[in-house]
Amino acid sequence: MDASSASAPSTSEARPRRAGYRRLPVEQRREQLIAVALELFAARAPEEVGLDDVAEAAGASRPLVYRYFAGGKQQLYEAALRSAAEELTSRFTVPLTGTPTAQLAAVLDRYFAFVAEHDAGYAALLRGGSVVETAGTSAIVDEVRRAALKRTLRHLGVREAGARLTLLVRSWIAVVEGASLTWLDGDRTVPVTELRDWLVDQFVAMAAATALGDPQTAEVLAGLLALEGPDDSRAARLRALLAPDA
């Protein structure tokens, strides 16, 4: 054996080794693959993640991934997206204590924590245009938005919302999504606490505008002001806006 042969690494040493395969129960393996895929989709845009990436990160083989997700990457992506949607929806739930704006602020804190954890996947999802975007993935996103609508109305003490109040809340949810994308694009230069407070103020301002032509929103806004307390700075500013001569 010559010197060059002696110093050359063996084939097995030259290749990066995949994590050792572990036999897991069916449901546990499926959940593991979804969890791994979710981590990858959170860190990179969906079109940049392949089944081989998922298999390697999970310490599994590509055929094994196909065994659990016969529909390939699309089926796995939708399963991961469903898992993320369930997690995000769970973050809309905060204790119904404190003022309505304090409750909205608490929801936004949990929302932006999720955005920070899943930045790349979140951005790709909301912008649309992904090669893995389908009617199924869009339906999952719509479910999250409907859950956000329901929870926001609950924090406002509303059981049945009319058309204009519904439009107000849906429009505000769109503002929240747009602001979160802008925040991610701006390297998060705006402190998230400032962004949160700005979004709460945006909701109050949008509610004030809607209340001019909608009795239900006007009633909700009056109730919100009453619960905020006379010394609350946000409520004081809004009262001044609505009744400058008072």
C-alpha cells in the first residue's frame, strides 16, 4: 500500500453519516416525521425542502417517508402545515381576564412568538405562490383566520357579529399578518412590544371608524372604553378622538 492510499479516508469515512435508524411505533414515527418536516419548513421556504432532507433529519430512509406519506412531499407538507396551524390556533387562547385591549395584546405576544419560531415557513405561507400551495393548504390557512376571528370577537364579548363588525375584525387580522411580514423583512428592527401596541391601537382606531356607521360596533366600542377604565391612556386618547369637545 503506497503513502497516498494509506492517507486516503475510506468511503464510509468520507461520507456524512445519517443519524442512526430507530424503529418506532407507527403513530410515533409519523408524528416524528411531521415534527422534523415542520422544523425544516419553518427554517426554509417549502420549495427548498425535499423528502431527502426530511429523511436525513429524521434518521430514516426516503422509502420509509413514502410509506407514511404516499402522496410525497405535498402530503407531508400539508400534514406539517396542519400541525403548525393547530399550534398557532392554540396560541389565540389566553385567559379572559384584564381589559379587552390587554387580552388582545396577550394574544399578539403569543402570535409573534410563533412567527419568530417559524419565520421562513410563515412568510412563504402567507405570501402565497409556493410550489406546494394548493386548495388544501389555503383551506388550512383560512381555518386559522376563522379561529382568529372567533377568538377576537370573544375577547370583545361578542357572541354574534354583524357584517360590519366581522369585516372590521377580518380586516384587522389582515393588518396583523401584513405587519408580521413587514417585521420579518425588516430584520425585526422594530421591537415586537412596540409593534404589538401599535396593532392594538390600530384595532381601536379601526373600530372607531367602523362605529360611525355601525351601531353594533359603536356598542362594542363603548363597552371596551368602559372596561378600560378612566385612567387608561389608550382609552383617554380614544375618548378625546370620539368626543374632542367633551
